Amino acid sequence: MNKMVYFDNAATTFPKPNKVYEYMDRYYRDFGVNAGRSSYKLAREASKLINDTRNKLAGLVNYDKAEKVIFTPSATIAMNQIIDGLTWDEFKTVYVTPFEHNAIMRPLNYVKEKFNIKIEIIPFDPVTFALDVEELNLKFSRDFPDFIFMSHVSNVTGFILPIEDIIEAAEKYNPIITLDCSQSIGLIPIDITKLDIHYLVFAGHKTLYGPFGIGGFIDKSKIKLAEIIKGGTGSDSLNLNMPDTYPAKYEAGSPNILAIAGLYSALDWINELDVKNIRKKEIELTKILINKLKENDQVKLYLPENLSNHVGIVSCNLNQYNPNELGQILDEDFNIAVRTGFHCAPLIHDFLGTTNKGGTLRISLGYFNETEDINYLVNRLEELL
Amino acid sequence: MNKMVYFDNAATTFPKPNKVYEYMDRYYRDFGVNAGRSSYKLAREASKLINDTRNKLAGLVNYDKAEKVIFTPSATIAMNQIIDGLTWDEFKTVYVTPFEHNAIMRPLNYVKEKFNIKIEIIPFDPVTFALDVEELNLKFSRDFPDFIFMSHVSNVTGFILPIEDIIEAAEKYNPIITLDCSQSIGLIPIDITKLDIHYLVFAGHKTLYGPFGIGGFIDKSKIKLAEIIKGGTGSDSLNLNMPDTYPAKYEAGSPNILAIAGLYSALDWINELDVKNIRKKEIELTKILINKLKENDQVKLYLPENLSNHVGIVSCNLNQYNPNELGQILDEDFNIAVRTGFHCAPLIHDFLGTTNKGGTLRISLGYFNETEDINYLVNRLEELL
């Protein structure tokens, strides 16, 4: 059978740049110790790598406070840290978009049940994906937003959300805003100084092209979140409370120097290539994919009307197929890897009307896809129709 | 300068077996996707690896319920999951030993402040490290133990705790018992069926010789812990609650297949070598180290009287030196890596009388140390005295 063609980059980018694999392996063999500032040389080297990686990541979003780059083992844990670290009480209103992932919705639902908060949905047009600013202003005026949690890019549709418009509409209510950049950082230029947000969440293993095991958040707020994970920090050991300093307060336990080395190298790769060029290649590939799929009227695409607000994630359904069944055929007969179903996004299927269809077939591109991969996929889909 | 001699294996074992590095690199290059049971071949392969690793780990402690092996990104997170997942209220009494790590003490201290629980210390003789059973029975009868958290092996002194005696003394009170095996699993044979405990916590990167990024706990209880991290599980996506099944309930977010591959390979290595032989080599090396250090009366050793209850972690102080200063000399002048200070263990320094000394100098051995490393260290220490 032919080599696998991989279209599940929204779950995790694969492969990684070769230098990421090489650097991780070499670094872990040569420097794989437990970091510590006041210890021996190798432990200091490991600490330096962690700080250098913080600096690189802060630089990527134009932030000058590297100590406010908090590393967690995943974006999911980062989101839990933010949500559980905030102060909740009754009568608070949280706004989310229909595009949110369960990494937001499940921790929020827990808060909802515990504190009886209200969760409101920011209104979008289900056909064009346009933000309904008028309706949003009305909703905000009826139920003031205390918190907003929103994705920068939808993991199901690739839609780039109009985050600036939402931030602007919310401005006078001064809500605490968390932006989930799991599907955007490294692919879409972000200048955090120009966004009036409090927290930016990132995943290392998606659009940053790093490995599993590293994610986190950038804290731009003046709030001190309660820490949710407590433990050793290699500092102030006789104190039974966590240190109150950034980033130590939120980083209990041994740092994952293997994953951080991978992220370091991935950030190098992104900087060398430049975010703009990664995005440019992806736009070109996505255009080819969409144009070919559009030729066939049995393919239902779930895309924003304005394709300049879109990355290389294309959800679709084919008339007579259940997406899971179709994904199985693509895998078994053609060695094509796509993801099918609900994609951990609980609200969007009502929005798109895909709940009863079993979700969508999601084709998600990465930098290492080529035009021939897309031709291969589209030709196989045409054979099936 | 000569090659570094590494004696910080209690922080993380280093190096790892060569096959662990090789397998991780190869696996991540070839199979580094997001696991998923009903997806494409590679995602199913990744799921299979995760299940195989659960099976191997369960097998290592003679447990037949692999689904109760819960993976978390670290032992610290596992311990937080257990402590925060239990039900607390006032008047509860928790027993710990003087040997506990901040991965236990800091989350417990938070519970103490929030719920006004009582934390009691299990009595040990500070010279011989013998458990004072009589005093323990008295304490238990005055303040019934509701919970016990204890290390299997002390990360500062290498002392193997008399866990069976503590479990026996507690039996009639039926407390919930958590055993921290971060410094023992893979090194000391454990048969979980013979231990009347509820939770066994493990770290992948210490005595298991795996990488950072993977730890967890084995759940032997009949209690359903509340989950502390919520998020996507790749299943039941439209449900805003976490699935109620093991292990999914406690494993939100993308599994770290890179770290799990490393742990898988490390478990293979342990099984091939056999736990008994790893222990045997360590005992031999430790004996040489202790005997040489004992020759010099300016070296104060912090060891149990009965050395059959001891692994290759040796804490000491040298008369005229502060441990941090001594560690620095060993590093800078001789390229010897030891750890100095309090080692994230907040209670033991009062117990040992090392609080005002700035803690201890800790020499911790691993399978890849050799006799010549120990001779080199001991000779340098003698030069300094």
C-alpha cells in the first residue's frame, strides 16, 4: 500500500520538522537532567533552555514579559488552570462562541454547575459565519459579560474568529478575556500588545510544530490566578505554600525538558521560515483543496463565506456517507488519515446542523502537505461519489 | 575537564537506557499522531501503544486491572488529582511521615487551610529511622486516621519505609491510603495485591528510567475520585461532562505518545534486566559508597540503622561545609553532579536536624553509575576534608 497521506494536523501536526526530532533526541541524550538554577552545570543548562524557550515564545507574540509565559503539560491543563484559578460566584455571565473546544466547555460546565453561572453564546450566522454585532451588543447590554472565552481559530472549520470585533464590543464591560490560540499561534501573526485580552493559551504540538507534553498560557492580566497544581518547585522547599512568583507558582513538578527542547527547536524553525511563509503555503494548499471540493455538488463544505478568515482546516460531508464510515474507507482503502466525528467541539454541530450527521469529515493541512497529497485525496473522494 | 559524573538520579535517572532514546525517536518520527481508537491506522497504533504500556505497568506491580492505570503528565499531577479528587471535610485527620515530598505536602497544606483538617506525623526515631509502633498505635487511637499519605522510599535519605507495618497498624481504622512510589517502582519489587492501599503513585522519569512527561497513579480503591482536569477525551464529545469511565475520566487532552513510548521501552528494559538485578547492582554500589564515607568521621551520614531498608540515595554533610557550597565545588572543580539543599522535602530537615545546615548534600545513584564514579567522588571529598 502507498505511504500514508496525513490530513489530521489539527489534532497534532505531523510530521514535525526534522530538526525538532533531531534536537530533542540529542538534547535529551546530552542534557536530560532535572533543571535547577543553583545546581550543577547540566541542570543550569536545562534552566537556561527553559528560559530561552520562554523568551522565544514571548517574542513570537511580541510580548516583553517572558516570566509571564507559563508552561503546563498541555493547553488543556493551561485552560483548566485559568478557569479554576479565577474567582467565581453566582450571577456571573460567561460568553463563549459556538466554536469552542471541550478544553474550555467541560471546565466551564463544571463551574456552571458549581456556581450557577450563566453561559451565553456569542451570535454568529451559521451560513456565512459572520459575527452578528448588533445582536451581540444587545446580548451584552442585557447580560453584561464578566468573562469571555474564545478560540482564535475553530478546530472544526478553520474559521479565524473576528476576535478584535468581539473585544471591541466587550470593551466597555471590561470582561476577563481568554483567547485559545491552540490552532493559530505560529500560523497566524499575533501581536499580544494590540489585543486587549488577559490570557492567551497555546499548545506546543499543533501549529507550533513542537511535541506533545508542552503547552501553557501567557498571562497579560493584573490578576493573580490561584494555582491548581501544587508541589515541588525546587525552591523555598520548607514553605508549605507555593511560591508567589511567576512562573514558579504555576509550574509545580519537574519541568519536561525533553518537550521544551522540542518546542525550542520548533520555534527556531518557525522563526527561520517566518510565520507569513508558513501561512502562505497553507493558503495555497487550502485553496486547491477547497476549489476541487467545490466542483462537486455532493460535497457539503462548512466554511466561512469570506475565505480570507480561514486556515487549512476543511470540514465537509459527502451526501450519502456518514463521516465515520467515509473516514474508515479513506483509511482502509487508500491510507488517507483524516479525523471524523465531533472533534471535541460540543456546540458547533448544532450551529452547523451536523449533529444528526455524526459530525463532519475533517481534512486538516500542515506545512508538510503537498499539492499531490491533495490531488490524491480529492481524486479518491470523487471515485466514491 | 573530565566527563561529568552524575549523582542526581533521585531527581531524574540519567542517562536513560539507550533503547529508550532510540525507541522514542523512532516512534515519534513514525507514529507521532494523536491517538484514537476509531480513527486511522496510525492513531489506532498509538492507542495500542498506550494500552500496552498500561498493561506492562500493571504487570510490574502484579495488578490485573490495566484500565485502572491512570496516566498523568507527572507524579505531581497524579498526587494533586488524588488529593483534590477526594472528599474532604472538617475533623478529618491525615497522617503523613516525616519523609514526604512537597508533591504531597503542598496540596495537603492547601486542603488543611481550606477544610481545617488535621495533619499528624507518623513517629519515627530520628537516629535509627525505626518506626515507633507503640507511639503510632497511641496516636491512631487518639486521632483516628482518615487518610494516610506516605512515600515508599524517601527522596532525601533513600530509606525504604516500613509501609507494611504502618498499613497493619492502620488496618482497623480503614483509612484511605496513598503510596508514593516515585523513588521505588522499578527498583523495589511491589506486589499491589499484597498491599492494602488505595492509590499507588508513580513517576515515569525516575526509577522507571522513562522520560519526563509521564506519571500517574494506579487506582485500587472502590472510590470514584472527582476529576480535576476536564477537557477533550476524543469520545462522547457532545457531552459537557467528562466520561465516567476509567481511565478516560482522568485523562483529558491529547495523550503524550512520545513520553508513553519512552515509558514503554523503559518497562521493556526493566523486564529484560529484572527488577531484582537492578536493585542488586544498586545495593553493591551503595555499599561501596557508604563504607568509604563511613571511614571519615567528618562525614555525617543520614541513613537508617538497618541498611537493608535503603536504596542508593545517600544524604550527608561534611563538617566544615555548607552543602550548597560543597555542591558548587564538586561541580566547578571536579564536574561531579550532586543535588544540595532541601530537596523539596519540607518535614525531614527538622527530623534530621539539617534545617540550619542548609539541608544536605545528596548523592543519588542509578543503574548506569559504576564503581569508578564512586571512587572518584569519594577521593575528591577526602581531598576537601
